[in-house]
Amino acid sequence: MSKAPITSPLDAKAREETGQVLQEALVDLIDLSLVAKQAHWNVVGRNFRSVHLQLDELVAAAREYTDQVAERASAIGVSPDGRAATVAKRSGVPEFATGWRDDEAVATAVTATLGEVVQRMRARIQITDDTDLVTQDLIIELTARLEEAHWMWQAQLA
Ligand SMILES: [Fe+2]
């Protein structure tokens, strides 16, 4: 498409910077949902059932905000890119080991992963403070959800 079909409420600079933040958040959230499903399928151990179910709660949250972040990009006139190849190249989510994994190892890995994603989201809250407060509001909301999940995973390791 030669001409942009969706106008933006933002000026060109704010649109570009906010669009980049949303694109990076999108890729992280897609990868987070994939890693959580991988863990959901591969966890074994004494706490299998609670960890297995808790992982699907994380998948649901990641998918919910994946859609909201992608559609926020569209709403400011930025085409979202959620293709597998883009996610593989651009994600900042730590790699998750293959194979069966003990429930405690899963809780440790998911806690570390959420800690990393939260830091990446908090940097995006800072950037959007200057570029778009409406997008910032969405990122604050999803970061609060990720921080809640981080607490609940961490609590299991205490
Ligand atoms: Fe399942």
C-alpha cells in the first residue's frame, strides 16, 4: 500500500517513537505467551498441577495484552508486525530450555523471564512519557499485570 491508510493522532516524531515502543512490546508479549505455553506442556514434578494451571493464566494475560498492544499500534497509524520470523529476530525474552522441566526449575525460569520483561516494559513507560500518554497508560496497565505475576511466581520459590 503506497499511501498510509490510517491517520495518527500523533505528530510524525511521536508516532514513530511510540510505534517502535509498541512494536518491541508486541514481540516480547508474543514470545512470552509462547514460552509460557512451552513451560505449560513440559513441566513435571510434585507441583505439576498448580504450575501447569498458573502457566495458562500467564498465557492468557500475555495474549490479551498482545492484542491490545498491536491494536494500539494500528490506532496510531503504525502497522504491527507479529510474524514468527520477526518475533524470533527481535524478542528480548530470555530463551527457554527444551525438554521436560522440573516444576521448581520452571518457576525459577519464569520468575527470571518476568523480571526481565518487566524491566523492558518499565523502560517503555519512560519513553512514552514524552511521546504518548495514552500508550503509556496501556503499558503501565500491562506492566502492573506482569509485576503481579512476577510476585506470584517468586512467592513459590521462597
Ligand atoms: Fe493446556
